[in-house]
Amino acid sequence: MKRINLLFLLLFCCGSLLKAATQFDPEGVCRLENGKLIFVLNPHWTSGQQREIADRYDLDTLLLKKLLNSGSPLPSKSGEWSVRYLKNGQIEISKSFGKENASWNPKSDQLPLLLDKWMNFKGAVQTEEADWGVNNFKIGYTFQYGKDAWIFLPGYKLANKVFISGSFNEWSTTQHPMQRNDSGWSIHLPLAPGKYRYKFIVDGSWMPDPSNNLKERDGAGGYNSVLYCPNYLFSLKGNLQAREVVLTGDFFRWNPKGIRMEKREEGWFLPAYLKDGYYLYKFIADGQWMTDPANPEVRPDGSGHQNSLLAIGTPYLFRLNGVQEVAIVYLAGSFNNWKPFDIRMKRVTGGWETSYILPPGNYEYKFIAEKKWMTDPENPFTLGKEPYENSFLALKANHLFELKGYDQAANVILSGSFNGWSKDQYRMKKVGGRWIFPLYLRPGKYTYKFIVDGKWITDPDNTLYEPNEAGTDNSILWINP
């Protein structure tokens, strides 16, 4: 009897977790060993084989996709699960149940819940990449945002359980149960400003939000609902005689149709999400274009009029020391399309300064001192070569590449999937006997190598690597959300 239970566990584990390999061997990917439940995952299993297994065992296909295509190590709860990358490119995940549980065999309806518990996202919730966005709910009261997000699903009074699943909880099927009330189901979620995708799970059936007009394809023939937690409220007080007021700006490509604002007792309002940066905008009231009367910050629009200017985020301070003999200095870079006379710097004691708002990212820049372009003398990181050499800034860098043990090297280049495998773009700097280069990278998987005096090498301090088409190896880097 014990042997039958173990065989059932092996078959179910493999069916519920994994895409099939090119040589489909479900018994070889899941096992109990020395009190551990161990799975070996192959990222090359096909989506067709995954669907076949999901259908056979009545499993959640979104859970399977997240497990195998997340692009980064999945988070574990309280360190109970460990993740190990094997040399053949496979991923091994394991959980210890202790000696007393060495022969524990979960029932078929318990394993998906166990796996979902492991996948629950317990860190700081990250938003998705989005430049800007506004919500479009058919029923306005189904979403409210203040200190947290309140989401309401009206109806479904006969349902037994309703969950919300989305990008904010790694598409968990059990982490966020909704609360029943007299007219539907609701939940409070601690979400930061930004973009999120989600669905409801009503008694096991997945569905987009019927009250939300914003949606994106989910990759499985259906749709995910999309919402934005706003960080700015556009407002135009008064103008109550207007029939319609819309907002437009450079973020909306100055579309004259604009985005319709909501009329209230005091005027017109529109909550929106905008990533860090600068924005030009105007209101259009019954066809009449106008700047924001409550915002004194304006910029010329190129046709003899003005646009309102909005700044979102914390400014970064650019400083140029010295160069006191000139009368004027400007800042230009990839962040303003290299416009030479757009950002004027202020003379201060010992040099020049200006503050400029930028979202996290990688940027190139230069100073212009009375029409003479110059790199930042205080910044050791540059890209390109003269006369096209630019200073390089990794704002809020989340990874520092390091290479140790090559003190005698004359030149070290960082090359990888993040820069198109360029052979000369990212020149590393030698600091204290090691070569370094900082980068801001979005969450996901990256491959890379170092080029030491023309010789390509993997990272000797990184045990993660995979074969490449040249018959050698590339080092692997995972950036977690």
C-alpha cells in the first residue's frame, strides 16, 4: 500500500509542476529523498506538453507558467524551500519535511495548495513597468485608492469562495481571499502607486473584473484586468459651466480628444499614475485649451503659448566642480534627447549644480560649458570614445558587476544580453584591486561574460552558468523583483 501511495505522489508531483521534457519522463522529475520533497525542472519543456499535463490533472495553468517561466528564482516562505541551479540548465527545488515526515504523502488535492504557499510573494510588492495610466471602471465605486487599494466585486452572492490573483501576489491562487458582504466581495490590498494585472477566482473559475474596461491578453486566450494605483490628482477647480473637460499632454501625444475628467462639486478631477519624470500638459474645456491655473510652472510650447509642467519623483543632483571661468553651463543627456540648451545649471560655490528628476535606469550625459561639451570629471564611468565619449550614470543601480584577481589586466569589458553583447560599451573600472561596473536592470534573467584584454571569460565567482551556441558557457544573473 505504501508503494502505491509513493508512486501516486511521484506521478502527481510531476504532473502538477512540470512541462514535459523533449524526452517526457514524469517519473524522473519528482521524488522523496531523505525527508525531502525534490523537483527537477526543465525550462525547455513545451507549452503544449504543459497544457496536456494541466488538463489531465485538472491543474491551474497560470501556476504552471509562473513556476517555469518566471524568469527569476521564485520566492520562498520562511526559507523553507531552496532553489539550486544545475549545470545542465535545469532547476532543482526542494523542501525538507523533517525525519518525522520522511514518508509523508500528500493527498492529490493538497499538493497544489502546498505549491501555491511556496510561491506566495512575501517581499515588498513591486509594480509593473508603465510610463503612465488612468483607470476606466464601468462602476466607479468598485475601486478606491488611499493608503491602500480597495477592490470590490459586486454580486456572486451564491459563491462559496472568491480570491483575487495578480501580479501583486505572483498570481497566487490562495494568498488573498476576498471578504463576503451583503452585495458582493471586497478586499484591501497594500499596493504602492503603479500598474497591476489581476483576475478573480470564483469557486475555482478564473475571470477578469467585469467592472473594469482596461484589459490585456493573458497569453492563454483570455484577458487580465489592469488597474493603476494613482500618485497624482489632476484638478481644475471651477469651470462648472463646461459640458466636458479633458486632460492631454506629452504622455498622451497631445491627443486633442484627451482623457475625460470627472465633474464634482468643486470642479474637474482625474487621478493618474505617472512614473518619475517631467510632464507637459493642458486642460481642454469644451474645446478651449488652457494651462493649469493652479500650477505656476510652465514652459513654452513652441507656438507662442505655454504648457503646464509637472514634476513627479525625487530629483537627482548633477554637479560639475570647478569650471568657474565660464559664464554659463548646461546639462544634456539621453534623458532629454541630448537637447543642448534645455537644462541650465546654477552657479554655486566651487562649481555648478542642477537637480533633475529621473526614474531608475542607465543614462549617458555631458556638461556643456559655453558650447564646449565635456564629460563629468568626477565620474569614473564612461561609454564610447572621444569625441563621442559620454559619462555613464546607473541611477538606483541594483547590481554591481565585480571581477577579482586580474590586477595586471589593462582593459576589462562587461558584455551580456543587457547590452546586445557589445564588445566595447561597458568598460569596467579598477578599484582596490577589482574591476567593477554598476547597472540598473529590470527583474529577469541575464547572461554575461567579461572580456579581459580581448579574452572572453565567465565570472569566476558565479557558480551559475549555461552553455551557449559557441560551445562555451555564459554566466547567469537573476534580478529579483
